[in-house]
Amino acid sequence: MKKGISLLDIHKYSNQAMHVLYNEVCAEFEGNKEKLLAELGMFFLKLFRENEEAKKIIKDMDKIDGIKAQNSKSTNEKRVETWLKKAYFEHLYGGYSISRNFLLAFMITIIKPSGEEGKKKLKYSSTRYFEQYNDKFKKRLKRCRENERVLELQQKYQKLNIVDAFAYGLIIDKFNTTNEDLEWFEKMIQIMTKKKEL
């Protein structure tokens, strides 16, 4: 089976963002469900064929919800995001500081820009992405450390560092602070803490 992202896995757009799509699709079809469904199907077909009109509608929806398509990220942006995810592991696991200067040194070593102008551009874009993702990850960390359910789990498993482990799961996009994700996380803890039978 091919790996990819299912439509079932796409971002759950807000009502405000969905109205952009709804208004566009419903423009001509007053109450006719069959025509509406056919037009919706055509819209997704256009989107998959990378029709510019359909892509613009999705970009408008993304803008409202403040998200960015994974495949629209530049190589530098992906590098900074990956570096920061690894840095947050080191921070949560070993107490290391997250430093923009370490990132810049890493980026210069990897990219090897030619000349001062190239170095300047690389530093500018890397700093911008660093601030964007570091701010996002800090907010996730804070949200996790203030979440009542996460704190309850920490109380339940006092010998384990539940809060930071779950926070890392948020940072790397594996968990959300939903009841369902917290239940799955607790089940994983139960499996990990169960003594292995020989």
C-alpha cells in the first residue's frame, strides 16, 4: 500500500474557513444536492490536478486558519523545523538550551553559502523560521504544562516525566491535547510500565 496523506487526515478547517469553500461551491446551486455533490467532486478533482483556481480557494482557507501546506515549505524551512524538533528533544531530555546561534552555525555548515551576501540571506531566512517555529513549539509546551488532564496523568505516574514526554509528542505533531490522544498516550504508558514476562 502506498504511503500518503488521506483526505480523512487533512486539517479540520474552522467554520469560517469552510464557508470560503461552501460559498464557492454553492454559488450556482440553490438547494440542489445532486448538483452540489457533483460540483464538490469536480472541485476536488481540480484540486488534485493542481488547478490554480482550486488551489487559490484552499490557500484562502489555509490563510484563515493560519496553516501552511507541508509541500509548500522551502528546503530551509523544513531544515529549521527538523533541527528545532531535535533541539526540543535535547532540551526536554537533557536540559540543553535552544539557541538560534547553534541553528545558524548548523545551517552555514550544511548549506555552505558562497560569499557574504549568501550568508546574510541564509541567516535572515533561518532566523525568521527559527522564530516562527520556536514560538509555535513554546506555545505547545506551555499548553501541555497547563493542561489539567496531562497534569492528572503526571500525578498518576509520578516516577515518569509525563508532561515533557507528552509535550514532545505535541511538538513533533504526534499528539494533540484531546481526550482521545491522552487516552492513547496513557495506554502506551501502561504498556511501557508493565513488567515484561520472561
